[in-house]
Amino acid sequence: MRIGVLTSGGDAPGMNAAIRAVVRAGLSNGDQVFGIYDGYRGLIEGKIFEFTRKDVSEILNRGGTILGTARLPEFAYPQVRELAVKQLQKNDIDALICIGGDGTYTGALKLTEMGIKCIGVPGTIDNDIASSDFTIGFSTALNTACDAIDKLRDTSSSHQRCSIIEVMGRHCPDLALYSGLCCGAEYIITSKTGLDKEKLLADLKKNRLQGRKHAIVVISENLCDVYSLAKEVEEYSGYECRATILGYIQRGGTPTPEDRLLASRLGAYAVDLLHQNISGVACGIHENKLKYVSLKEALLMESDRDLSLEELVTKIQ
């Protein structure tokens, strides 16, 4: 087979490990593998190059993606996707492996509907692909967030402050839930819990009056202006308060062993599925077993894996 591989949307640590696995698994099967640079944008522009084993040497432990990535809202238009199909046909590419999040999956589904064999591989730090228990990049982003929160706790304790720390995960609570639990945050606020500002202020004031010297609040991005919230907390609770937005630092860094292993398993699995004549699907991991569902189903699924964690938060916060 002639297999294309691309990364799209936000970069995630471990994407390079997935690219490496696709290339090496393909070559082991006698396939030709083509790297497509800059995601779907690079696909329509014809940035397609054949890869050898050497091209993916020494990238297993590198963050980011050697293929680059780009967002292409125009891919929603049929005439733009036609350009992509023509490039695939021009290069005699039989199938396409797309590594990314839900936007990447949407593009892969649209191409599938146009007759292109596509496989989706979950690569996003937010862990917001419900068809897989974990996504490539989540473990590394979680480690980065935990390291930062631990350091902020040190200074919060020393200065008797409240620290409000914003982590990524606009539509998915996992980064806030996992990092908040791992770092012993007093409060975890996510898109699922919502922000009850009056209760938060009252609780923090009560804690201060009871003599608790510091507090950590972990909050998912885009729920509020954390700098304004910190000002309100300081004025109301008696705590000196500081807000910190971790931002894009969570995207980078050397992938953890967990991300390298997950990416390697999923990349090789994607190639295996193509050789079983299975396409139009998203691969993932469930209870440590490789599995796949249709791309359409993957996009419609909603995660319930955070429910037990939310229960745990109420018990031990």
C-alpha cells in the first residue's frame, strides 16, 4: 500500500512517536509511507514526501510534530476537500492516517465520505476524544501541569496566598480534574462543574478565618477571567491571591513514557487496520486494549470517564 500520514490541529507530545510507528510498521509490511507536512493545508498544497526509516530516526522522544500542523477552517468546503482528493490521487496514495483531535477526525470523516480510506489516531492534550480512554499527549500535559502546580503550591504556602491556576481543556475537564486531584487542590472548577463564584468566595473566606494558610484553585480555561477572579478573592476572602495561566507550556516538552508507548501502539495499529481492509474508523485504547469505532461514532460519543473522579473530588477535597 501507499499510505499517507499527517498531523493536524493542536500539536501534542507523542505525535512524533505515532508518526514513527506508522512509518516503521508500514515499511515492515512492505508499504510505502508518505509524510504530509502542515496537516490538511499541506495536503491540498501537495507537501507530500516519501519517508524512510531514517526520516523517523531519533524522534521518539521529541515533542511537537516533525510534520508540522496547521488549522484549515476552509476544509469544511467541498471544493477545498476536492483539492485534497486530487493530491492523494496524483500521488497514488491508497489510504490516509490522520493524527489529531476532533477537528482532525471531522476532516477524515469528510474525506471518507468522498471515497478516501482514512484512519483517525487520537492526538490531543485535552483528552477530549471519548472513543479512547486516553489520547496521545494527555499524559505529558498532565505531568507539566502537575509540576507547575506543585511549584506554585510552594510559594503559595510560603506567602500564605491563594493561587488560582488555569489549565487547558476548554470542553473537557480531564486536565483540571486529574491535575487538581494529583496536586491536592482545594477547589477544582471545570466546564462540567461550572463556576459558583459566591460559594467559592464564601468557602475561601471561611477557610481563611479557620486559619488555613493557603489554598489552590485549579480551573479549566475560558470559564472566566482568572485575573479578575483573583482580585475578587483577595478583596473578599482575606487571602492575598495570584492567578497563573499555564497556557501553551502544557503543549510542549518531551513526551512521557506513557505517551510514547500509547502513540507507538496506536500508530502501528492504524497500519494493521488498513491491511485488514478497515477504514473510516478512529482507533483508540479502552481498558488497555486497542479498539476502533467509526469516525462518525467517535465524533458523537460523550465521555463518562470523569464521573468517578468527580465523586472522588467530593470525598477527599
